Amino acid sequence: MFRKSNKPHKVLDDQATLHLLKYSEVGVLGTVGEDGYPYAVPLNYVYYGNKVAFHCANHGHKIDNLQYNSKVCFTVIGDHKIIPSNSTSAFTSAIVFGTAHYVENLADKKKVLDLLMDKYAPGYTNPCNDHAVANGVTIVEIDIQHISGKHGLPFNLNGEKDYKSIAIKDMKMIFGDDTRRINHALKVLSFSEEILNSENVTDQNIRTSSILSAVLHDIGIHAAEQKHGSNSGKYQEIEGPGIARPILDRMELPNEMIDRICYIIGNHHTKAKNDGLDFQILWESDLLVNIEEENITNKEKIKEIINKNFVTETGKKIAAEKYL
Ligand SMILES: [Fe+2]
């Protein structure tokens, strides 16, 4: 009965959709009248326990339509930004389908009004007395039967697709509460960006593959631990590309770029496979973080690591300033 999106890469995940529904300020209620015309009206609402509820007067267009047909549609829109340079927009939205009914019990009506006060006027008390609640306010609850969420890809201020934000979001979701791995990836990203900028790398392909490789390079680590009982580089290389590829596919990146990033992820512990500047930047950035995380303090050993592994002037400079 309820349709599936024909653009799966734009489907907003359940958690983000429910968050949007809970915290949006205004929703648009769609009803159908006896005359066949739809009526879409913006209103304030609360979301709780798989229900959306709102209050209204005892008579009016909404009530007439609900008497005729209790099936409704309810839409909320989150962050929305027009991107003129791409003739598109970045956005999030959620659509609810459900059946509406009136809340009749006085205590239940007061509860909904209190939830509305908590959402829209926290710290203030519901001004309606029991008589007004009982007789002057209609409370409508929508029992939700279907929810879907949609998003447009985030763009940066230059109108470019903000691949980095998408990758960071997905990386954090995959690592969950493993903050050590999340922080590691973000530190590697930070060094990669510093090297890219200081080395004046302007090639967008190299910048994109470096940045996304930095965010996603260790993405196979949990799968390696679960499947192979080891987080060694070899197993990370085996598992990483299969997890990174769907993330990159959803970004609608060119296939060559996806293949390149998966190649780097799938070989990022194998020096002999290092075959380009994007790979080299990840190699140096990962080492810059690992020297600290592995508590390597012997200066001679660090000098040897730098001599054997670092090529960019910026990478060498950061390593020397940080560790020598
Ligand atoms: Fe790493």
C-alpha cells in the first residue's frame, strides 16, 4: 500500500527520520474533504510513542475533513538550503501516513497539551483550565502506519557535494561507540588535509580520494575482528573495501574514483602497493597518528620511520616537529 522510494540513495535512515519528526517545529497535515479537494495545513505538533498529535478548535476545515476521512498524511521538512550553483537543494524531510482520531479523555488531553508546552514553551505552564481543556480544545492523535524520510546530499558553500561530511557520518555510524577508531580516523583526516593544503594540491581527484581514504581507511576493522578474530592490517585490507564501496556508491561518485579509494583502503598496510600521491598522503597521515598511538618514543627509530616512509615536505616537517 505504501510506496517505496525509487531513489534508495536518498532514503534517510530510520534514526534520522524519527529525529527529524520529533524535533521539527512545524508539520503540514494533509486531509481530504468531501468535495475531493485535499487540504494541507501547517501546524504545531508533538511526536511520541508512534503518534503525532496536535490541537485545534472544535470546528473548522480540518475537523470537517477528518469526519469525512480519517486517513491523513503529515509532512515535516528539516534543514533546507538552495544550492544555486548546482540547480538543486540540500534538505531532509519526513512523511507520515496514518489514521487520525480524537482524544476524548480529559487526562489524556491534558497530557498532550503538556507535551506541546514542553516542546514549544519549556518552563511555562499550560494556561488552559480543566473546563477549557474539556470543552474548548480538540486534540487529534495520528496513529502512524508508515514513515519515510528523504535527504538531498549535503553541499558545501561552493556548491560542491560535501563528500567528506557524508563519509564522516557513515564512518561514525559503522564504528558506533568505538570512539578510539572514530578519533583515529578524524586525526588521520586532519593530517591529510594539512598535507594537501600545504603541498598546494589542487587536483580535485587527488583531494577527494585522499580525504575519503583518510576517513574510511580503517572501516573494515570491526569486520576483521568479528570474522577473523584479528584486526591485523591484512584482514582490514580484506574487509575494508566491501564496507566502503556501498558508502561511496551512495555518494554517486564516478566509478573510477570509487575503485581508486577501495584500492587504497584494500592496500593501506602494504607499502609496495603505494602508487600515487593520494595513497602517499594517507600513508604519511596514518603513520603520523600511529607513532603517537603506538607510543613510539625512540628518536632513532622515529628518524628511520620518517626516512623510509615520508616523501612530502609537509609530512616530513610535521613528523619532525611532533616527534623529534
Ligand atoms: Fe589507521
